[in-house]
Amino acid sequence: MSREDWLDSLPENGRKAFEEAVKMHSAKLYDDALNFYAMALSYSPDEPVILSNLGVLLRSQGKIRAAEECYRRALAVDPDSSGCWTNLGNVLRRLGQLKEAVYCHRKAFKLDRKFIDAYYNLGLVLQDMGKIDEAIQIFDFCLKSKPDDVRINWDRALALLSRGDFIQGFEAYEYRWYRNELNERHFKQPLWDGSPLNGRRIFLYSEQGFGDTLNFCRYVAEVAKGGGEVILECQKELVSLLKGLEGLEKIVSAGDRLPDFDVQAPLLSLPRIMKHDMDSIPSKCPYLVPPAGSGFPVHVPPGTKFKVGIVWAGKPTHKNDHNRSVDIENFLIFSRIPGVMLYSLQKGDEAAQREKSACGFLVRELASGCEDFGDTAKVLGQLDLVITVDTSVAHLSGALGIPVWVALPYNPDWRWMRKRADSPWYPSMTLFRQENPGDWGPVFKEMLASLVLKMSE
């Protein structure tokens, strides 16, 4: 049945409501679209197309369970809808029901062998499950049909990096500039090609979050070995800390007027430009030192034997924050150990959890006294251990050479790779991983046992 015939088959009021819903949906007027979809369903409550469209809208609003039920009702009416099967697979992936998501995407592709997006979605789930080689094979297959598809090339890059294939991975990582999440900067000066600088001035700049800058600012010293003058632009909150980087000639805050330079490069392109693999990335730590005059003395109560800084939540706008961040209650088990004192390094709105959970007497507050990362670095240096989820504090601790334990979700960021308990980026870091999606209990129990063992040494 054609779209026109299908629309004509609807009751007139239902058809008008559906058409209006589609207009509102396309214009991103989601609340209005939701109302019109609901109106259309009141005339045709079992119409799969309306249900499927509504599922797409609800998923975009983060109403995952409601979206799931829309797809399941649509499939009960039309079990041969490949699009609905893969949409259901997408919401199940979001819910951490990965095995069920695999089934849905395989079903969709079986129904329509030309439905490359369904096969691509299958690759995403396999990547989440840690089946990296299988995911890469699927992405490669999909690229035969869609060689210029930015999504497929991007996720293939992340899979390669997760596997530790930094040569191919960082080459493919350049696809980040074709995505909507980053704005590529354009300069009249050429991109550095890795050749000796021989006195030329090179401009390096941050391009993503604090963690990425802290992770890759280590390359300033490597670039300086090429015989040039290195200028670094970074977030203003990092200036006081990064101005002490080895090999740095000048530092500027993002948004400030730029000095003259001859060539330029974004920080996260440097591993590709310098052709570094996992064995040759600069891994010597510490490469950061707290600036003089920063921070403040950490108060240590009588009887304290071990000082542990904690961070339980990352930036809420991060696309994977729903998987990586936790509640402060997860960390409170560490306070059971006599002699252990917990200190909050949590920034942002989630810092309020400390008081809301009535655990202020168990966790001392430090973050509010830190104006920038220089202050935080000075405070970290007075602690014995940092325990955190995947946040910028994890990178900062590692860059300072401070012992840091990182609690990772089942599907972590590419730089933490898979299975290994250590990090090639930070020798002082230990990784604790979820064994099942969303299940943090075993992770914190493992860290508790490790902390008890450390206290007994």
C-alpha cells in the first residue's frame, strides 16, 4: 500500500491529526507532535505507522519505556515491519537489554537484506557487548553500501580505538569533524604534517571536554621536540594548571586573541599526525604539576589513616552520562573502613547529593573551594587515593601520577578499551568494570575489597 493509499484509509480526522503530527515532529515541536500523534491514535489505536512514529518521538525525548511499548504494539499488528524491529532494538539497547536488541536487529535485517541501517545498528550493540571484532566486520560490510556514511565511519573509528588499534583508529577518528557535535576550525595556516618544525611556531588547541584536554595535553612536550615553539589554547579553567607543561612556549584561554603562528593542529589529531600506536603514545606520568600558590590545605581529622577523594557524577550533557554516573550512596560503603576519610571532589548540580543524602558527616567537602583545575590538582596531591567514575578528575589524577580507581560502565569510552584493569595512558590508574549493563553493585564491592586489602598492607 502506498503512503497516499494508507493515509486515505485513515478516518479523515485521524489523517489530519497524523499529518499535523508529522509536520510538528519535523519542526522539532515535540510536545505539539505528541499531542497530534495521540489524537491520531484515538481514531486508529492499532495503526503501526502511527505507533512507530510516536515511538521515534518518545525515544528522542528520553521516554524509553513508552517508546518500547509503542514499538511492541506496532509489531503485534505488523510483525514483518523491519523498521519497527530495528527501532525496538534501539530502545532495548538504551535500556541495556543487549541480547534482546541483537535479536531485534538481526530480525530486521533478515526481513530486509537491503536494510543496511538495521545491520549497522546490530554492529553498535555488538560493540556495546565488547564484541569489537564482530562489530568492525559489520561496519566494514555496511561501508561497502554506504562508504561515505559518517555514522558508520565514526563508530568504526571508536571500535578500532577500543581494540587498541591506534594507527587505524586515529586515522578514522578524523570523521569527528563531519558530525554535528564539533565545529571544525579553519585557519589560513596549514595543518601540521608532523615534519620537523625547525623554529616554526605551532598552535595546538583543545577541541572537546576537560578530560580530552587533560588526556592529550601530554603531546605538547612531544611536539616541542620537533624544534619549534608551541602555543596551546585551552579552556580557561585549565590555564593555571597547563601553563607549566614541559615544552610550552605560550598558553592562551579559549576565546582570547591568538598570537601569530605558522602551523596548527587540534590536540586529538596529534596521535595520527605522529603515527603513534599503543606502544609509542607518550605515557610517562606525571606530566602535570600543581601550580605554586594554588589550592589549600586539606583538613585531616584525628585518626585518619587513608584519605580518599570521590567523584560520583560527570557532566549531565555527556551522551553516555546515564551509564557512567552514579549516586553518592554507592561510595558510602568505603566509609565503613576504620581510618578511611572520604572527601568530595564533585562539581556541578550533583554535588548537592552529599547534603540531600544526609551523609555530609561521612564525606568532607573539598570541591567548593577549588576555583579551577590548578586548585583541584593541589588538593588531589594531598590525598592517598581518588575513586571516581569516568570524569575529568580521573584524567587529572592520572596526569598527576596520583593513584586513581575508575568505575567504568559496561560499555566504556574508547580510551579505556576492554577487559584490561590498567590503562596505557596512566600508569597510576586501575580500572574496575561492570560485568553486566547497569549493575554497579559488584563494581563497588570489588573496590571495597581492594581498599580493605590496601589498608591492611
